[in-house]
Amino acid sequence: MTSPEGICLICGSKIETTVKNVFDTRFGIKGFYDVGKCLSCGLEQLFPRPDGNELKKLYEDHYNFQGGDSAKYRARRQKFLSSFLYRFWMFIDGDIAFYRTKGRGRLLDVGCNEGRGMIRYQRNGYTVEGLEINRVAAQAARSLGFMVHADPLESFQPSEAYDVAVLANVLEHSLAPADMLESIGDLLMPGGQVWISCPNGQSWYKKIFGRYWINWHPPFHLVHFSRTTLVKMLNREGFAVETVKNETPALWVAQSLIAAGFARLGIVTRQLRTAWLVGGAMLLIRLLFFPLLWLGNLLGRGDCLVIKAYRGKGD
């Protein structure tokens, strides 16, 4: 494990436990975790925390796995993501991966996985490269024709600076999020943008679903940002925030609902990979609870923070 339990990984101050006994509701990883809030900087974080070597093994074992069911699920997902139906759904459900943002310039997709996001960014006008340390995922992205770098972010040295860096549901996975933002700043040209999405630590759904909230996601989600803590960190690392908004993907609410009904410690929640169940729950949630989802976003209590910031000293 990294830092001692109850010690903030950002500022070293004491953490006060806020949620006890969260567990992995997706892959069946055994063990309980706690979530605490730093009494100094306010950042919520997981403890005990896996160290870098433990995380590497966890990602190899549980992300981008190659079982038959997973491959079928990914194929169905990719077909859906390429459809008109998905584009319409994204219009009403919220774009947390910046798939609707058009522009020009050099774009780096950090944690690009198997490359599905890069396809969209390229279609939107960008010259796209990826950064992915998982070898299986990186090779899958390269097979689509993209340049994918395998270097760790902190040692990556591109041939020229980027106009945009995308951290779509990436920052919360970092053991050192402030260092990650500093490295991103070094990769951007002056005025370059970073686009960030991550779970919202002030989400209503965190309270509604308790320890079954899908975005606790231990031991992979190591930090949980509020708007305040993320904006402060961006400013401290030399970024000026341009826009902040909330979105609540029906997928995330559906996953939390399914986890609450089916997740058990140490057992894979296969219902989260059951397309008809997930899809049906998403549709019902979007149709029946649209006012609640909209109001939560408006009040800053949606499930996802979506931020754009540019390189330059924040206030």
C-alpha cells in the first residue's frame, strides 16, 4: 500500500472516514475499503490504497480481459457507439467523453484504451494520438491506424506539443492526480486545453445508492473530486478553468441500481454485462426520471463533472 491509512495522498493531512466498507461491485475483487475526506484540502479518497505494482496487476487482471463474453460485449458496444441511435442518445443523455466537440489541432487521448474515443475525435477534425500503458489495449488502438504511445505520462516526451489533452474518466484512477495535471500542462502548448470528466463527489446518487454507488469502484477509483477540489487543483497546477458542468449518464445510474440489486462481495456482477438489462434500465431511467436527472445537473449534484480548462495561470 502507498500512504498510511488516513493520510491524504495530496497534502499529507489527516483523513476523516466518511464511508465504510465499500467493495468492488463489478469484477468480484475481494476486500472492503473505506472512503475519507481530507480535513485540510477536502479531497475524498480511498484507503487502503494499492501501490503502483498492485494497480498494474489489477488492471492486467480485470481491464481489457479477453474472455468470450467480454469480446462479445465490446463488439455490441462498438456497434452501438457508431450508430445514429447513440448520437441521439448522447444528445439527450450528456456527452461525458467530449465526442461532440469539434475542432482542429493535435489531440492526445490519455488512457485511450482500445481507441474508440480516438475514432470520434478524428471524425470531429482533430489529429489524434493516444497514450496507453496497457499493452493489449494499446495494440488494439494501433490496429485502427492510430499512433499510440506506451510511455508513462510522467516520462512521455512528444515530438511537438498538443492543442488538447483528454482525460475522460482517467484522473480519478491516479495515485498522484496533481502530478498528472502538471505533466499534462507540460505536454500542451500555451493556451492548450485539457478536457476532464470524472465522477462527481457531490453527486446525489452517491447518497442514494450508498456503498453500491457504481463510481466508488474500488480499488481503481482512488480519488473523488468535487467541483471545488478539482478547480482548486487545476488552478494550483497552472490551468484556468473555462467551463464546468454536470451530466448524469443513465448508464451510470443503471449500473448503480443493478449493483444495489445484484452485487455481492467477491462475486463478478455479470448483470452489469447483460446488454438487455443495462439497456432497458437506462431507457426507463431516462424516460421516467428525466426531471430528477436534469435538476441534479442544474444544482451541481449530477453524477459526472465535465470540465474544460486551458493552460495558463488560474485565479
